Amino acid sequence: MFKQGEIRQNLLGCLETALFMPAGVTRFCPSRKSMMKSFLIPLILLPLTLITMLSAHPSGPLNASSMQILAVIYSLRLFVYLSAFLAFVYTMARTMDRLDDFYRFANANNWLAIPAALLMMPLVILFLNGHYEWAEIYPMMVFITLYSYAYTAFMATHVMRIPMELACFIAIAGMAIHQMSLDVLKWAALGFIQLIA
């Protein structure tokens, strides 16, 4: 699937970009094929997201049918979010005549889920093992999420060669799309459940 050295190159790009090193963004390949392969990264990380969200659900322990519905909603959220966010960035790139940088942006955006996941993983493990309550680790999870949006803005600045203010707008729009996609899916699921009930 991945060429020899491609994973190492992208992981190095993740590390350098997460440390705000401009050379990191150049390590991500700007080809369409690499971009398509990079969607495996969010899929691989999806189980970690599902375990965390289902374990930390405010309603407490869930029955099997509730867990299945929430797992479907959070899985669909990944596809809806990535589709909407990348469509938004594609539109911006096309408007600014930066379409040649879009594939590298999408590739880097998918790979950059790894640093945030690695930072969150110890907190999730401690939470799942009962060492901490969700309320205790939640502020750190928010901080890591904000940090991931910061290095996404940094990446956008260097990949698309745009001012930092515009890159921050892209990152903030991504955060809004991420939250809105969950709200829309919950609304749609509730409407569907009421329809069939």
C-alpha cells in the first residue's frame, strides 16, 4: 500500500510539523494517490475515538443498541467532517489559485491526526483503567485538541503559502465543521428514530 520509506517520511513530517518546523510540511507528498492513501490514517485511528467517546458518554454505561447507534453516528461523523472540511479547503484553494497545493494539504491533514492521537492516548488509557475521571482529563483533551488546530493552521500557512490569519481561519472553520457535523448527525439520527418508532 505505502511505498518503502513513505511511512517514515510522513511520520517525520508529522513530528516536525507538530513542533512547528517549516521543513515538516514539505515531507508530505503532493500527489493525488498519496492523498487517497492518507485517508487510511483517520480510519485506523477511528476505533480509539469510538472507545473514548463511548466510554466517556455522559449518560454512563450504555446498553448495546445505544452503543451501536452512537458508534454509527461517530463513524459517519468522520466521513461527513472530512468531506465537508476538505470541500471547504478545496473551494478556498481554487478561489486563491492554490489548487496545486490541495493534495499536499489533504495528505498532511490526515497524517497530522497521529500526533494528537499519540498525545491523547496516555490520558485515554488512564481514564479507561479508572485512574482518572473524564472531568479530570477533559481539560487536557481540550488543550491537545486546540494544539492540533494550531499546528494545522501552521501547516496550512506553509503548504498553501497563505498568511497565518487565513490559515487560522481554515483551522477554526475546521473546528466548527467538526462540531457541526456531530450536531447534524445527532439531529438526523433522532429524526430517523422518531420516524421509525
